[in-house]
Amino acid sequence: MRPDVRPPRLGAIFLTVLLDLLGFGLVLPFLAKEARDVFGVSAFTATLLGSAYSLMQFLFVPVWGRVSDRIGRRPVLVWSIAGTALSMLGLGASIAWGGSVIWLFAARIFGGIATANLGTASAYIADITPPSERTKGMGLIGMAFGLGFILGPGLGGTLAKIPVAGHHGVVPCFVAAGLSAANLVWVVLGVAESLPPERRATAPRRALAPLHVGAMRDAFHVPGVALVVAVNFLIILSFTNLDQTFTFFCGDLFGIDERGTGYVLAFIGVVAAGVQGGPVRRLARRHGEEVTMRLGIVLQAVAFAGLVVAGTLAVPALLYAAGGVLALGNGLTQPTTSALVSKRAPPDQQGGVLGTNQSFASLARTFGPAVGGWLYGSAGPRAPYAAAAAGMVLAFGLAMGLRKPAEGS
């Protein structure tokens, strides 16, 4: 049977997201540290590698979301995964060459432009799940995210120890490119289209432009969407203070190398995957996504405060404990956010509305690593996590305004 006539399945898109995030997780333990220690840039500049990647996602994820509303999800996934493979090859070559850090930025910028997987995958799940099962479906993305963090950072930290031309980090980049190539084959052969032609949107050519303000305005006109996007923005802005500084934090305060940092991130991934594989569904079903999100925010605020304490006392056990609580909280907020947005969006706007949410999440990921890197360099290793705890408190205050949408809306 041809792939385009098979029924769309949650398992198929789960594997697609898992392979993508596994490749992404491979580079987390070493990239910023490689830029700082080998290419000779400051900690702040090193963290901007993550910001540049996310800035391109902010500009282009909603574009691919709107395109997928018009032409279907599968073609956009094919383009995105192929672009990711090329960007990882470029990143590995840039590290092996050991020239200017500009080439690292070029590879991350192209990767950010190509990436549409999470927004399009969220729309794919919304296409094939009823509202009552939406949190369960979105939880699969979160579970894939957690599993990617279980395997990716641990493997990436280990592979980064293998030198190529005197440089570390080349091997995990090439392995990530290989995973993307395998993912591309899987999507072409095993992932069916979820959006039939009769349900696709019609849009003018200008929908292909980055920062289509009209499309964002349309998304925010959907009742309740703007507040959910704002809460999610604050959560991710706070959380990503950790993204690019965590390898510095583990090394400078605990004496943990890239491999050890990968193990800590893998532990966080185990907890996150466990939460999103089951408990988040039961909590959302019993108490609603709004309450589940608030609980997740509180846990993350406590976890970041715990990281400050762990860094002050330099006790590795506290580092793991705080990381586990952080994963638990993030595991509750991540799928509930997508479900809250999706339930409010009309069927023919799922890609655009979810893409807008992913876009603002990417904007938060643009500023978060930069803020974290600046605080780390100017105010000390614990400052990014103290700021993150305060940001979670603000997010909780906003989340108190979330209300369930009316039945049938």
C-alpha cells in the first residue's frame, strides 16, 4: 500500500519526532562548551548559537505551519527533515575544520530555518485526534522529547570525547545527520498524510513570508489563544536559561565533563518521558489542562530554586534531584500547552495557530539562552537559575487567568 493512502497513525508521527529530537539532543552537551573552549569566544557568544537557531525558528516555523495547512503535513515534514540532515552535516564539518565560529552560526541558522517538525507534528496530531484525546496525543510529542533527552545527550557526550582532526563534537554531529537521513526515509515510506484536500486552507502567496503579522493576528483572535501563548512564552524563556549554560554550570561548579553532563540530561529525560507517557494524561483528564499546567509551573519554579541551592553547596545529588523535579514540571506543561492551543483553534487553522505558538516558543528560546549566558558571565553561575525561578512565578500568575473554553467552541 502506498504511504499516502495509509491511515495516519500516532505511532508514525511519534517515531518521526523521536528521531528528530534524538539528533537534536546529541549536540546539547558539548556545542556551547566547544565554542567557548576551542573557538575562543565568550560564554555569552557561545550561548548565542542556541539563540540564532531559535530566532530562525521564530521566523519560519509559522511559515511551515501555514504551508502545511495548504499542501498537507507530509511534504513539509520531508523538507524539514532533509534540511536538518544538511545542517548537521554542516555543523560537523565546521567543527572539524576548526576555522571561524561564524561557520557554526551559519550551520545553526540554516538548521533553524529548516526546522518545522514540532509545529507540523503538533498539527498532524490535532488532525487525527478528537479534542478529548488531544492532551494524550500531544503527550506523545513530549514523550518523544523526553526519550530524545534520555538517549541523545548521554550518547552525544560520549561521542564528543572522540576527537576528529583534534576537535571534539564532530562525531555526534555526523551521527545526528545520519539519524535525520533515516528519519527522511521513514517519513517518505511510513508516514501517511493527515490533512485531506477538502480540509486544507486556501491562502495568498504572502502567507509564505516570515513574520506574517496578519496570520499571527488571526491566531490571537481565536479566544484564549493569546493568553496560552503568553504563558508558554514565559515558561520557555525561563526554562531556556538552562539550555546553553548547563554544560558550563556542571563543569564550573561540579567538575562534570561533557559525558557527565550528558548523563544528567539523560536522567532529566527519563523523568520527563515517564511523566508524559502516562501521568500527564490522567491529571489532565481529571483536573483539566489549566490546572495541570499550573502545577507544572510551580514544580519548575521549585526546581530552579533547587539548582541555585545545589550550585551553592556543590552537591551532585541535589543537582540530580532538582533536575528530576524540573523534568516533572516541564513534562506537565509541555503537552498541556499544545492541547490548550489546539482545542481552541478551528480545524482549518490548526497548522497556523500551533505554528504561531511554536514561533513564540522559539522567540523565547532565542532570548532565554542569551539572557542565561549574559547572567552567567556577568552575575555568576547561579544567576540564570535564580532568574528562571522568578520567571516561573510570573508565568504562574498569568496562568491563573486561564479558563476552559466553552463546550463546542
